[in-house]
Amino acid sequence: MAETVFALDRKRAGGLVVALIVGVVGVRVAASFQRALPEAAEGSTTVHVGKNEVALAPDAPEWKSVHLGKATPLGQRWTDAFPARFKIDETLASRIGSPLQGRVTKVFVELGQTVKAGTPLLAVASPDIAGFRAERQKAKVDLDVAHAQYDRVRAMVDARALPGKDELASDQQLKQAELSLSLAQSKLDSLRVSLTSDNEFNIVAPRDGCVIDKQVVPAQQVSPNDTMITIADLENVWVVAELFEADANGIAAGATARVTSPSLPGYEAEAKVEMVSFVADPERHSIAVRAKLPNPTREIRPNAYAQVSFRADVADGTVGIAASAVVSDGQKQYVYVQREPGTFVRREVVVASTHGGQAAVISGLKAGEIVVERGSALLDNQIALSS
């Protein structure tokens, strides 16, 4: 029995030794195994790959996927579409408040309503208006007294009952009374209101337009610092785009802007840029670019979204190529330039922007050079496989 157990142990030990030997041999074989490279990268006679170049024989099948194009000079280009908003033309708008402290008693207009100049907007009760009216009334009484006094003194001077100097003094008092009345009336006129009672006045529209903002309700207490109603003429509107600092380069006043809006299907208009801000927004680091658009049908509504692209000048030497010609490794951008027929060299470039399937290259490429417009990724893979 013991001999049988011993024999079994010897067989098991032998099996373990054999398995161990087979495992070691398998590891060595696996370590020495090398995967064969693709035929095009290793033994192809139609494709020859260098460090940064690929040469294709005239009969290479890769030509079916490779398309060439020429770099062309760019003088001007349409930029990408930037988000924008329609805004009121602030030169045709009025923000209206109360010239005096008081309490709103009535509001006569609603948001979106069209008004004419002189239309009452709201009524305000204020004790200050009574003081202005009393001052004007007192000035009128003083002027009447001064007129009567002057007439009496002049008659007595003519009758030689008083010396001439008294007439001069009376005339001076009359002129002072006239000046006081004029000043009191100017104070009331400067308020630009319509008086309705001793302590109430109406605020009226200073211009024709549309009520685009209303921040007032009856019984509200108001002061001269409050803006309650905004009226704007919507015959013309602004479209304002916020561009990143680098995107604003090459765009100046007078440039052509193309405007569309997602809320106006089919709408497209061109306008001239009126203003490019010389100051960047401190938080968003953006540059405001503004253009003016006619709006005779009122279809454009202030605060609606828009998209704007610009016809911008480009730096000297900028060339255009198909956007598909550009490949990237995540950090740099490259194109494949034809050095001689069938031989393409990978070259680093700097692309300013891409629009409409065209890339604007500002560095690394010259006008007239031939590049691979389609198939750049294929050539890039050949170089990657060879390395």
C-alpha cells in the first residue's frame, strides 16, 4: 500500500516538472514573438515611409483615397458665426423716470404698446409740485405789483413830482420780478410734465416709439433715480455680438456683417459694423461688436437671439486650404505638402479659423503649394505604423 502511494507521488511530481518546463518554454516563445507589420508599411513596393514623409508610387492603391489641392491666398474671409442679441438702438430710446419724489396714482400704458410724443404715461402725486406752482404764482403776483409800482412812479416822474432816479429804481424792481417769474416757469418746464392738479402731474412720452420696458405699478413710491418706463423707436435696431479677444482681430468699423436668427427662419441680412469696442469685458474677456439693422416691419424683437458672421481682413501671407487637409496630434496641427510628385512631407502649420469647410492658415504654408486635401489621416497612419 505504501509503495502504491509512493508511486503516485512520483507521477504527480513528474507531471508538475513537465508542466513547469512547458510553461517556461511557452513564455520564452511568446516573448520572442513579433507581429508582422502591415504589408504597406513593411514590404510594400508602392509605399515608402520615412520619418516625416510618405512616398506613393504611381500605381499605389492609396491614390484612391488621396486627393490633392492647392493653397490659395486669402484677402478676406467670412468668420464663423458668433452668438449675438438684438438690442434697441440706444440713440433712439428714452428711459423715463419721475423728476420729483412722489406716489404713482395711475399708469396709462402697457408693455409693448405704441405711443406718440406727448402721450400720458403715468400720473404722480407729489407735494413738491405744489411748491413749484406756488413759487410761480408768487412770481406772477410780484410782477403785477412791480408793473403797477413802475407805472405810478413813471407818472409822478413825468409830473416832476419825483426825481428821475426813482423811475430807474422802479424799473430795476420790475425787471427782477420778470426774471423771478421766468425762473419759476423754467423750473416747471424743466420737469417736462403735464400739470393736472395742485399736487399731481402726468409724465408724458418724450418721443414716438414702443414701450419696451415697464417697471411701475399704481401706488408705487418713486424718486428721480428710478427708471420706470423705456420707450424706443424700433425702426432700427442694433445687433451686438460678443467675440473672444483673438476672434476680434481683423474686424473693424465698416466691415460687412451677415446676420441670421433662429427665431426668424429664412431671415438673413447684411449690415455694416458701426463699432468695435476698444475695451474688453473684464469678466468674459470678450469684445462687443455692433451693427445697425433696419426694422421697418418690426419683425426683429429686442433681446432675441441672433448669429453674426463677419467679412474680416486676414494677415498677410494667410492662405486657404480644405479643412480636411489638417490633421492634429492633440497639441499641434499638420498638413502633408507635396515636395515632388508622389512624395508628401508632414509640416506643422498654424490655423487661424475654419469656416465653410475651409481653413485659414496663417503660418507654415505658402500660396501655390500642393497639399493633401483628402487622405491626410491615411498618410499619418502610415508614418505611425512604421515607427
